[in-house]
Amino acid sequence: MSVIHYFSRDANIRAKFMFNFIAPIYGKVDGALVKSYSKSIELLDNEIGIAGKKVLDIGTGTGAWAAKFLSSDAAYVQGVDISPKMLNESKKKHDGITFVIGNAEELHEIKDNSFDIVTASYVVHGVRADRRAKILSEMKRISRKHVVIHDFVGRTPLFVRFLEFIEKSDYKNFKRNFCDELKSFFHETKKISSVNGSGLYIAGK
């Protein structure tokens, strides 16, 4: 894809270009996130239990978040992402996880109520509220029990704010409005702060 796709009015085209472009270096950035992922997974495991669960990770990127579920004894972990190059990186790094191409807003090939936990890490803040609603609707449809969003909670570091500006994300409105957005889909919701400005939004069906 050409750099012209970065300026496309189609958000999916922009996202696919962006993440294909940064895929070779994103895995190295993932390494810096592992510590916060570890703490967040520990908090999540204490809340809902991961062992023996079937998990779908939407917008899996290079698979670092999905891998934490596998190392926490999930029975099966599948990652889905719009970027082929991201998935190429994830397949190199993580044995034991199934990785497939897919659009978070239209996962029609995945059956209703087919996963115990449907999760997304640093994905939904990147799109506007209408698209977040589509993603949440798909996550709710696919999940048997829990939907887990791992994303920004509290203060966002300056460098990350710069990256979000480049990405043209909606992270400010996400932090301001997401709890209410989540409650419009689920009766049971909970927000838990983790480390480095990250945290968990946990919803139950």
C-alpha cells in the first residue's frame, strides 16, 4: 500500500496502511509493554479467571496481549487483525496461538457465543464512537461471558499522546466517554487501573 493511503478518508484503509508500515518495529515496542501487560493480566485473572477459557483477541497486532492469556493457561487463544504484516510478525513470535485476518467491526465468520473471553488491547481508543459501538457489538455477540478492553485509563504519557496524534486516534474522547459507552451494551461493567496509564474495562453478559 502506498503512503497516499495514510491520507485516505476510509479509516480502515488508513489503519491497514499504518500498521502494515510499522509492523517490523512494533514488536520491539511490544517488549516495552510486556510489564504492563503482565500486571493487567494478573488483575484480570483475579477478577474472572483465565485458566481453561477460550479467548479471542481482536486487533491482536504482534500477539503480545494474546500471549499473556496463553501463559495464564487459557485453553485456546485466537488472534485476529486487519494487518497481514502484523500477523506475520505475531506468527514468528508465538507458537500455540491461531492468528487470522479480520476486521474488528465485521467478524461474521466467527460464530455467536463461541469464546469465553473476547478482548482487545489498545484498539478501540483508536476509532470514533460509532465504530467503537460496532466493535463492542461484535465482541458481545461472539462472547459467551466476558468482554475485556485493555486500554488507556488515567493519564497518558506525553510520548504516547504524540503517537496517538500521528495515528489520528480518538483517545481523548475514549477516556472521557468509554465507561458510558460500555454500559450501553452491558449491565455489568467494571474499570480497573493498572500501570503506566493502562487499565481494564471488564464487561459481563
